[in-house]
Amino acid sequence: MKLRTGSILVAMVIVGSCGGTESTTPALGDAGCSAGYPEQATSRYVLPYSPGSEFMVGQGNCTDGSHEIDTSQAYAYDIDMPIGTPVIASRDGIVVVVVENWSENNDTPGQENYLIIEHDDGSIAGYYHLTEAGIDVEEGDQVFQGDSVARSGNTGDSSGPHLHFEVATCEDCDTLPVNFGNTREHQFGLDEDDAYLAE
Ligand SMILES: [Zn+2]
């Protein structure tokens, strides 16, 4: 078959987020999502990817998408990254949940691979949509901030490859506002559609 010349290549940017819907973040100050962030300088969290790498926030906090304001997911982040990107522990803790049996691109709610790490104050960090067999730690393991613990993916209810990262007061509790000590200033959380370099 002869290749046609002059055809237009339409580039589509796939932005990953949970729930498969586009979202926008309301202006800071709307409905209170700008409140409650701790001081970045003393943050106990680092970005959940390797130092020297930079990724874009596909969905921020308090959106009109799946991280909707006044819901348990309000303070979650969706960070766009290719399948297989190393995911690192954002804070020290104990591995309490490992789910890694679901296949890539299944596009089915409830069929996401994820890792939950519990911190010394009882709060947890959740790392979601990981790739199949993509978790490198076991339940009960002690992990330290910066340890490589998993590889990202696109499992479960996900519109494209990304890492959903959240911190909550406990497993199945509301998410908490967090910021990260190893990147540029973001007083009210990471901004949607901005990229952040892990330093
Ligand atoms: Zn999400």
C-alpha cells in the first residue's frame, strides 16, 4: 500500500487522571482548599518519584473531577508519568497493603494495583494505578523515604498512565493537604498542569 503524502498527523495529548474525566482546579481560595497546608520547609514528604525527574500534575487538589472538593479525595494528586516509572516512598513507614495482580489498561473501577504505607503517626500514603506485578516491597516491610518501592502504571479507573498519590489520616479516611520538601515553592499544594522537578 502506497503511503499517502501530506496527511496531517493529529497529536493527541493523553492526560491521565482518575475517573476518566477532565477536571479543572478552581482558583485558590475557592471553597477553602487553600487552607490547611503545612509549611513546605518542614514537610515530611518528598515527591513520590526519583530525584532528577520531573512530571506534570494532571489533576490537583479540590477539582471538579475525581478529587472533588469536600470529598474524601479532595487532597489527592494525579501525576502523569509513563508506565514503569519508579515510584519512591514519600515518607518513612510500614507497608500495610500490596495489591498488584490487576492487568494494565483494564479501565475498570476497583481493578487498580496499589500500595499503602502507614506512617508513625497512623496516617497513610496511598500509591495507586501501579503496573501489574509492579510492587517491590512486601506487607510488613519497613521502608524509608526515597526508597524505590514500585513502578507506575495505568490500572483501574484511569484515563491514562499516572500515579494517584494521596495522604490520609488513616486507611479509608479523608485525604490530608500535603506539600513536598524537595521541589519549588507551592504554598497551597502542587498546581494542576504544572510540572515539578524532584530535587
Ligand atoms: Zn486521582
